[in-house]
Amino acid sequence: MYKIILTFLLTTLLNAAVYDGVAIVVKDKAITLLDIKNKMKETHSTAKVASNILIREKLEEIEREDRKITVTSSEVFDDIQKTAQRNKLNVSEFYEAVRNANGLSSTELKEKIRQKLLTQKLYLAIAYSAASEPSNKDIKEYYNLHKDDFNHPSEFSVIIYQSKDKSRLEEKVSNPMFYSPDIGQNEQVLPYAKISPELAKLLTKTGLNHFSPIVPSGKKGYMTFYIKSLKSIKDSKIDDVKDQIVNAIMSKQREEVLSNYFARLRQNTDIKTLRMPK
């Protein structure tokens, strides 16, 4: 008899502990106080903003399950391989670069890639039928409004500083006269058309006579790029960047469709807010 009572009490206490940790229930999926606090820390946002992000994530999860959307391990590896190639790395070097930069293991990285691909598939399924090709008039208007976004140097003259010790590079960036034998350097000319899109974006944002943010080198170390000079700022013609403009316009359309879709879904989903972090 005592064993039955003790078991009942333990079960009640355990269930109460779990229940006490739940902040929001989206249909049958729980969001805990800890989830909200972690999202607040991750996004540097308020509890309300973090809660809205988490609710959206749960709605997406429910929608993926309803649509039976899945991602295979081969799809994940293919995405990793393509990203590594764009950055001139093999897969092992890419894993190492990610681990050095973000502290993610290969298993954690694969899970993040899997979640990204699941989201992409869901968004495509929702927004594909609603998206339409922009007209030539739309393309011209977008180009005229965002012309500066499509202008870029034809090449970058840079000094690449490398070190296995990130703190050494941080000292170099804060004090360009700083010297350390732990820092290697070499000068290169990098044509815009021949470097990865990620590197091109990094260098374009850095600007003349400035250091880029410190990034993993892919060789158990770090690097930063100092922009010495830029060659012939290229004024792109509309025909040269037409595909980019079409992608930008359709991406904006998709975002609007998705925003409206999940707003309606949220209204029609049973969502209970039990408590919020203090």
C-alpha cells in the first residue's frame, strides 16, 4: 500500500515539475521557460520576441509533419560538400573550420544543415505556387532602386594575415603596427569573379584600408584580409545582373507569402500561454 502511495506521489511530483517548466503549448508541442531564455540569449531579444520566434518554429514543425517533409542523410552531405567546395575546402577542412569558428561538432553541424533543408523544403512547398516571375518593368524598377547593391570591384588587392592563435590577429587588427612571429602574411590579388560568393561578400563589406572580420582559415587557424586597393569599380548593367534581380524579387514575394501563411496558421492553431520568464 505504501509503495503504491509513494509511486503515486513521485509520479505527481515529476509531472508537476515538467508542467511547471512549460511556458507555451502550441497544439501538442511544448515550449519551456528554458527554451525561451536560451532563445533570448541567442537572439539578444525580449521574452516576447523570443516566444514569437519559438512559436513560429513549432508551427513550422507541425506543418512539416503534416506534409510529411523529410531530408535524407545524403541530401545533408551533398549540401555540406557544396558549401565546402564554394569555400575552396574539402569536407574535412570544412568540418574543422566550422568547429574552430562555432564550436560545432560534425554531428551538430549535420543537424543544423538538416533543419535548414527541412525549412527550405517547407517554404518551397508553401510559396512555390504563389510566386510569379517578375515582369521586365518590375526588374527595371528594382534595379533602379537598388543599383548600388549590384556594383562591386573587379578585383581586390589584399594582404592576408594568418595565425593559429586568434588573439594574435585580434591584436593586429586593433593595432596595425603590431608584429608577432606567430602571424604570417602574403599579398594577393583576388578577382571578384574567381572567388567564392561568401569571400566576395566579406571583402566588399570590409572596404578600403580596413581589416576584414577574423575568419577560420580551414587549416587549424584563422585569417583576416587587409584591403590595400580596389580595381575598377564595376558598374553592372541590368542585363548582367538580371538573374540576381529576379531571385531577389521572388525571394521577397516568398517572404510575404510565408509571413501571411504562418500568421493565418497561428490564428487557427490552439496556442496556450501558461507563463513567461520574469
